[in-house]
Amino acid sequence: MVSARPRIGVLALQGDFREHIASLTELGADVVPLRRPEEIAALDGVVIPGGESSVMDKLSRAFGVAGPLSAAIRGGLPTYGTCAGMIMLSSRIAAGIPGQQTLDVLDTTVRRNAFGSQNDSFETDIPMPALGDAPVHAVFIRAPVVEQHGDGVQVLGALSDGQVVAVQQDNVIASAFHPEVAGEDRFHRRFLDLVRSA
């Protein structure tokens, strides 16, 4: 059973890992940066932040983290990925760069930069009944979108045009947007609930 202060690792090779560390610490977790494969065994859960998915992929393989992390997630380690983290978790990438790999633990096809460049970033409120009555304020920054998903994937949120932007499959949660930027803590709370019940 996980302690009252679950030990969460935030993949800290690249991207906005500091914001996730701050959000999770505020919610009472014991949060550490994750950079080496030998650190995974001590974790109750892991977060993969936003950033540049192709760089994150290369660094995670160079540091030897990718293989052990994928195995741990397949073994049930609760995991939450945002933006690039969603891409890292996905089984398939549309518009990936040549040779780009993923952790292949979420039965989705995700399109990189689905909404365009940094200049096309936007914010919107999305109804997500699974997270409560109030809509989720979502910040999209060079965000991906889920183009296809398997039957075992639960859609948590979609834009008004039907594009899927938040999903969960068993122990894996992923969002195309950045709750940690918007001060929206319900995804982190859902993740921590998953950790505590694991």
C-alpha cells in the first residue's frame, strides 16, 4: 500500500518538469526528478511533462530510462503524461520525426503539433464530467491530438469539434494540454488517486 505521501518521479530530462513538481508537492506528494533508470523502482508513480517529444525520446534512450520506464508502466506503475508526455506514452505517432520512438504503453495514435506552431497556442474550457461538474480550463501549446484509440481507452475530454485531448487507459492518464500551467489540479488529483489505489 502506498504511504500517505506517495513518492512521485517527474521525468526531468527536458520540458516543464518543474511545474509538475510544484503542483504535485502542493497536493502532498513526495516528488523527485527522474533522470536515471535505477530511480524508477523507488517510485509509486511517474509524470512525463510537456516539452519537445523528439528530444525527450532521444534523451530518455540516451540516459537508459526509456526501456525500464516502459516496462514499469506496463507492469502497472501509475503514469500521467501532458502534451509531449502524451506523445511519449502513445503507441503510435502521426507526423513524428524520422526515427522517433515512444514508450508504447497507451493504445492511441497521436498527431504531433496538431494545432500548429507556438503562435497557434490557445486556451479553452472543456467539459469533463469524469473530473467534476466545472469545465477544465485547458492550455494548448504546440499540442498533440488523439486521432485514434483502442477500445480500452476511456475518453476524458474532447474539444467541441470532437477532437480527443484527454484519455485514460488503466494506469495511464494523458492530456494534450497543460493543467500545471493553468493552475488546474484535477488531473494531478486523479493521478494521485490512481497512485494511492494501486
